Amino acid sequence: EAGVTQFPSHSVIEKGQTVTLRCDPISGHDNLYWYRRVMGKEIKFLLHFVKESKQDESGMPNNRFLAERTGGTYSTLKVQPAELEDSGVYFCASSQDLPYEQYFGPGTRLTVT
Amino acid sequence: GENVEQHPSTLSVQEGDSAVIKCTYSDSASNYFPWYKQELGKRPQLIIDIRSNVGEKKDQRIAVTLNKTAKHFSLHITETQPEDSAVYFCAARGGEKLTFGTGTRLTIIP
């Protein structure tokens, strides 16, 4: 079974530019989550999709972040315009309805200069 | 919301000795507590988890204990090996999202 995949693995952009991160969950997993780890701190929740619907987006930092999951398959997270504090590692995870274990992707390391 | 605290932030252990990492949580409604291991440059991997109706769970050299009354849970690694070196994250889940601790960098000294 293929795991969660993310693209790109690393992105370096300038402040004010736009970046789009992609996540492909494990096939058949309706639940998809985005998390972020900034500067060696804890992994923080951003949002949760159930199929194509946003179930919980309470962790999204501001309206510069836009997540989509068209068709309930892969998801994208767009940051526009990027700021320096957006730098970090963005993780995607997926899970089935039961038994709830979340499987993580390798992450995208975003560096905003 | 849920708040998870994790200690210590760094831990060095002689190979063959045991390592213990402790976490506390704030939301009594949390009912699922996974532990993730992240090796350098790799994805966080689920290594063990425990649900709130269980007090202890063991898988080979790894065990997790949960004290619901005190709202704390711990990871125990026995007979540590060099490949146990990694960052370990605890987490708690009340609804669907996971709230993570800040991580423990475990170094096994050969």
C-alpha cells in the first residue's frame, strides 16, 4: 500500500510570492489533515477534510492560507502571499473513518526568504 | 482547547538502558493518545497508541501507560538501541484533530 505523498519536498520562495503544496492521501482514506511544524516547535493542526468538505479549519493561521480538496482525493494548500513566519515543515496526514490512526506524509519544507 | 506538554525536550541514554518520555494533557474528553517517531529527514511514524479505556499497552520493547485521573501518559523504551535515536512526539485527540507535544530528541549513546 502506497503511503501519503507530498510535493514538493522542499520549496524556497521570496516573501510575497505564492506557493502551492500538494498532498496525496492513502487511497480510500476519506480523512485528510494538514499540520505545520515551525522552528522545531510542536506539530500544529491546520485543518481537516472529510472527503471534499472542510470539517475543521480552526488551525488555519489567516486568510493567506487556502486549502482545497476537489473530488475528495488529493489536497492542495496555497499560501498567498507568503510571509517569513510561514517558513516551516508542512505535513499532511490521512486516516480511515476507523480505527482513526493518522498516517503522515514526508512533509514539505517551506522556506520564505 | 487541548494543550499537551511533553518532557524532557532532550534525552540521552546509554545503549541498553531504558528511556522514558512523559506527556500531560488538559482536555479530559481526549480519548486517544498516539506516539510518533520521526527520524532525521523522514516522516513521523506511528509507533504505538493507547485509548482511554486502557491503562497500559506494550509492543516488544515499547510500552505506553495512561493515567486518566492525572491526565498524563508516558512512553517507555527498554533495551535501547542506536536505531531508537529520533524525535518522539506524543499527541492527544478529543475530536478528530491531534494536538501534539513539542517533541523529545532521544539520543542513544553507543
